[in-house]
Amino acid sequence: MEISQIIPHIEALVFGGGWQFLTKPSFHSTIAQLNGDKFLKRLSNAALESLAIIAYKQPITKGEVEAIRGVNSDYSMQKLLEKELIVISGRNELLPGKPLIYSTSRNFMDYFGINSTEDLPKIREVLADQIVEATVIKPEDFTDNSVFEQTTEALAEENEQTDTPNTEAETGDFTQESNEEDYTPESPVK
């Protein structure tokens, strides 16, 4: 006999490394009102970035999270702690000041419906869609030879211009004829 036959409003699922009894989605709004709005608000992009860094690099200090993100993460880390998605798992005794070490919590597993951090998608899988191969374009690859010829002519003209020395008028360098009388300093003693 299934649990849903005994209690029609509840279902049993495997999350966070064990079985959990969950209310059915149709009762979500009622239960959310009773439970508070702690999880009704979505995570900000900053909080998601920080959470992803912690999930993949845990255990990690806040300073290391900030070094990866490049910005201050105080607010997002505080919100993640309030939502109990991360926990303080200790201190790094080797670093100056002995900073706190953060890890993901059991609630993190529940929130994202995974059993362990091993179930997180691999970074290669996530970034596979974003990888773009560089395209190398050589003049020989052009089908129209006139483009190749125009390119080589433009390069040849450019080389000719750089080989010829510039005149004074082109560079703006003018030599001033000097008069020794103009440069004699005045004597401070009278």
C-alpha cells in the first residue's frame, strides 16, 4: 500500500540522502502560509552566484567567495545563512584571522532536490553550450581572389608608408634656431 493511499495529501520522495514526506504541489500555497514566506522569495543573482561557488568549492571562506566573484558578498552570504542554505562548518586555522568556513546544508539539498553535491551538474556540462570555437580566417580561404589581392595591396602600401621617413612638417618636430644671447641668465647680484 502506498503512502498516498493512506494520506492523500502527502507523497514520499528521496531527497537529501533520505526519504522525505512532502505535501503535494496542489497544497503548496496553504502550507507556505503556515510555514512562513522564508522560501517563497527567489534568490537574487548575487546569492545564486555565491551559493554556486560554495556548492562547487566547499568548504570555502567568504574571502575566497569574494575573490572569485570580485565583489563584496556580505549581504548574499547573510541571506543564504538566513535561508539555511549554507552553514558555518568551522574555521580555517591556517589563514590569518582564522576566517569562517562555509558549506552547503541539508536544506540546500532539499531546496534543489538533490541527494548530494555529487548530483550537481558538472561544470563542463553547464558550460558546454557556451563554449565557442575560434574561427581562423586566412586570406587564402576567401573564394573571391579580388579580396585577397586588395588585402595584400593595402598591406604593401602600409609597409611603404612606414618605410619612408617623415618630414618635419608631417611630424610637427621643428628645430628652433638658438641665439646664445637669449639664453644668458641674469645675474642675481647687482
